[in-house]
Amino acid sequence: MRRAAVAVAATAMAVSLAACGSAKESGDGDKSSDSAAKKGDAIKVGLLLPENQTARYEKFDKPLIEKKVKELTNNKGEVVYANAKQDASLQNQQVDTMVTNKVDVLIVDAVDSKAIAGSVKKAKEAGIKVVAYDRLAEGPIDAYTSFDNVTVGKTQGEALLEALGDKAKDGQIVMMNGSATDPNAKQFKDGAHSVLDGKVKIGREYDTKEWKPENANANMEGAISALGKDKIVGVYSANDGMAGGIITALKAAGIDDIPVTGQDAELNGVQRIVTGEQYMSVYKPYPQEADVAAEMAVALAQGKSLDSIAKDTVDSPTTKGVPAVLVPVVSLTQDNIKDTVVKDGIYTIDEICGGKYKSACDKIKLS
């Protein structure tokens, strides 16, 4: 984690240092290098994000990446954007379109890490470098940036155990994991299990189709019916969207005093933390992740080395030694809202504490 943090801190300087290098530094010998080196700042970056139900993609990732690409290219770089709306086939078509339109580099957050592999190969064959963003896509990717996903799951599990206290010995929890098609979901789950197993009984566990809140809601209703509402002492939810669906099911069953985890620090999630309906979320500093992705993409498009940007490597099921930057995460609770999402400019106090949330904010001295 220390190395990852250093890598992130160094990225702003790293790109300018990398600019002194030549196309030969990339060392891969594919046909994109010479043409990329001649491209200069007038590059075209294809950005493919997986869905628009989770607020982060349209609100944070897209504008942050666009802004950083502009900064790094003297306002000459262009970002071509497409959102797959949770459809893996559509995303493959979007990659094909960007290959046809001859973008210089792709940033891809895959809907399905396996299904995207063929399209990544097509891009590579066309001389287009590919940065896997947030999820480790399969195929011949050139770089990867995300958060330490196992640590995310551990952070959630540790927070849940802390909230449960002695209740962990007596009751059962429900685990609501993410989509089975998302490699990050497995890493979150593995991290959580490494903390929770042996410390609390897991009464029911689900892989939630497409991460959809309505599917999490239905799963939670099933868990309540199977276990009994008096037997459930907490819920591990892999993200904030699902936490919303889970909490709706809990309320409908008359359960309103058990801890529920989350991830992504969505505004609704932060507001539920303020009111006490949700115990915590994992705050992932999107500006850092987005900046790194943009830096990687611009460097690759211009035929430059990633050596000064990516200090670590990761292995996917298909590609070994992928240059990578993993960004640290923070457990977000009532105690550190000001020091995280407010301090970093993600939300203002007014956004969090407006309307019906004012009294709850006053109670925790947030407003």
C-alpha cells in the first residue's frame, strides 16, 4: 500500500518526466509506437465506462478524466465517450466503433472482464493501446489502475465487525456481494471473507446480478424470510447502491437498527450514514484514480514509457506483469465525512445536509 501511495503521489511529476523520453522507451515494438510519437498533443482518447446506475461514473470518472486529458495535452486532446449501460455486448460494439474511428488509446472499465478480451485484442491488433480502468480486463492490456480491491473488502469487513461488537458472537449476517461478472466483486468478497470468517456466522450470501439495487432488495427479502428478522445482526453490502435496496427491505421488515456497509461514497450513501441507516462506506479517491488513468493513456498514446508512472505490476488471467497503480482507500463513517468527501471537494456540506438531513447533520455536528 505504501508503494501504491507513493506511485500516486508521483504521477503528476511522472508524466512530465516521461515526456523527455522517446517512442523507443515503450519497448514493445508494436506498430502504434512510431505513429503515436508523431501525434503530439492532438490525441484522441476513447473512454468506455460500464454503466450509469452507479453515480460515480457520470458524476466523477468521466469529467475528471476529460479534465486531466485536456491538462496533459494543452487542451488539444479529445476524449470520445461511450457508456455500456451494463451491457457487455454493447460495450464490445463500442470498442469496435472506436477502433474503426481510429482513437489513439482506450481507457476501458469493463462490464464483463472476460467478455471484453476479444475486443481488447482487436484494439491491440489495430495498434491501439488499452488502459484497464477500475476493473482488470482480460486480453492484452497495456496498463491498469484501480483501488486495492482486496483491501476494500477487508475495510468493509473490519468496519462491520467493529459495529457489531459482541453481537457478532450471537447473530448472523447477510453478505450481499457484487456481480459475478465483475472481477472486482470477487476481490471485495475475498477481502471481506478474510476478516469475517470465523468471527461471525454468515447466514446467507448472494452474488448480486448486475449490482442492481432492486436485485439486492429481492435477495435481502429472501434472507429475512429464510433467517427470521430477529436473527440478522448486520449486512455486508459491497456498495452503496445495493445498500439502498437492502435498507429498504430491512425497513419494510421492521429492522432499522443493524449496521450495513457500502462502497463508493455516493451522496445517498453518505446521507444514510449521516442518519445512521447505513454504518459506513468505502471512500475511493476518484480524482487520483482518474488522473492516473489519464496520465497512462496520454503517455501510451504518445509512445512514452510508463516506468515513471506505474511502480507496480499486476497479473490478469491472460496477461502477466501489467504496469499498475493501485490507489489507497478510506473507511468513511460519521466521524470523518468532513475529512474525506468534503475536504476533497466531492460534496459540500450543503449538498449532504440539505432539506430533511439538516437535523441529522446538526446532531453529528456536521453542518
